Amino acid sequence: MDKHFLSVLVKNSSGVLSRISGLFSRRGFNIDSITAGRTQNQSISRMTIALMGNDEVLEQFIKQLNKLEDVIKIIKTKANESVYRELVLVKVNANSEQRASINEIVNIFRCKVVDISKETMTIELTGDESKVNALISLVNEFGIKEIARTGIIALERGDIDINSYDEFFGVEY
């Protein structure tokens, strides 16, 4: 199965996220992550949806999304033409003997320590999915107490934006 990323502009109205996530469950689509937030226009929100499936699954999902009246525009982002990021907070066991080793990892990954207690450290990292997964894998040996991940967000590189995407690529569905 392939991973696909969609940028979706929707009306910023009550229940939009619920209707879209309900579409996933009713149709049996395998969602990997979904993020949403307001755009520079307060009446419009942008969602980044990562889903697993073949091209047929993707096409079917886009058709279903387009049926929702709150959906304004959908584009499939392209890996080489987009920037993808994810934020993760990881709380790890960190007694006094472990802190130096954890701090080495923090420095290598250019993370931030955002909280520290007698027995734990909370680390913040923003990066692509592989960087986030690599950090989690390395700090796992210390014992992970909690993880919170935002899910992936994406923007097109350079002068291209979602409003001009169809003009440059003809990809609007």
C-alpha cells in the first residue's frame, strides 16, 4: 500500500472535522493522520490528510470528499514539490545517570527539552516523519512514558500554493 497526502481546504464551520473523519470510518479508509487548522482566511481551514491505499482507494476517497458541501478544494501533494513536517512531544524516563545520554540525542536531533522533572524529560522535535520515528526509536531504550504526535502537515515548495496549484499542475480533483 502507498501513502498519499492530501491538502484540503474546507469551510471553517462546526462539525467539518467530524464529517470528514466519519467519512473515513463509514467507507473503511485507512487514515494514517489528519491535521486541521485555520488558514490566513479565518473562514477557511486547511486539513492535511495522510492515508494508506492504492491509487484506486485514493481516487474513491477524493470522490467521496468532494461530495461534502464544506470541502472547497483538494490537492494531492507531491513529495518532491512539498515540505512535510510533524511535531512530537516525547516524555522519557531520565534519572540522573541517563540525562547525559539523552542530552546527546537531543543535541544531535536539534530537539528542545521543554520539561524536566526528577525522573523524566519531555523532548520536543519538529521534523519529517523519518526523523520523528528515528528519535522515538533512539529514546525508546530509556523508556517512553508518553508520546503525543501532531500528524503530518504539508505546504507546497516555492511560489506554488494551494490556490494556484491547479493553474500550474492541473491536479485539482
